[in-house]
Amino acid sequence: MRLGITEIIVIVIVAFVLFGGAAKLSGLGKALGKSIREFRDELKDDRAETGKKADDDSAG
């Protein structure tokens, strides 16, 4: 019997809730959300900066 990625994730979450507690799980989710939000903001800023450079290069 082989475990797929979904089963492993479920087992890890259940073990974390049992041994780590729900408070730590919510803190982990909050930190993960913050990290994803910062990553997206940086991508957006980088794309805007790259677009600005391309506009400047084509104009001059």
C-alpha cells in the first residue's frame, strides 16, 4: 500500500493538531498566508518595475 501526497498531508495535519495544538496550527496558517501575500506583492512590484524599464527603453 503506497501513500500519496494527499494522504501524507492529511496525516501530518492530524498529527500536528494532536501533538502541536490548534493554536500553533492557526499561527502556522497565518504565517503561511503572510508569506504568500508578501511574495505576490514582490512579484507585482517586480513586474511593474520591469514594465517601466521596457517602456523607458522603447521610448528612448
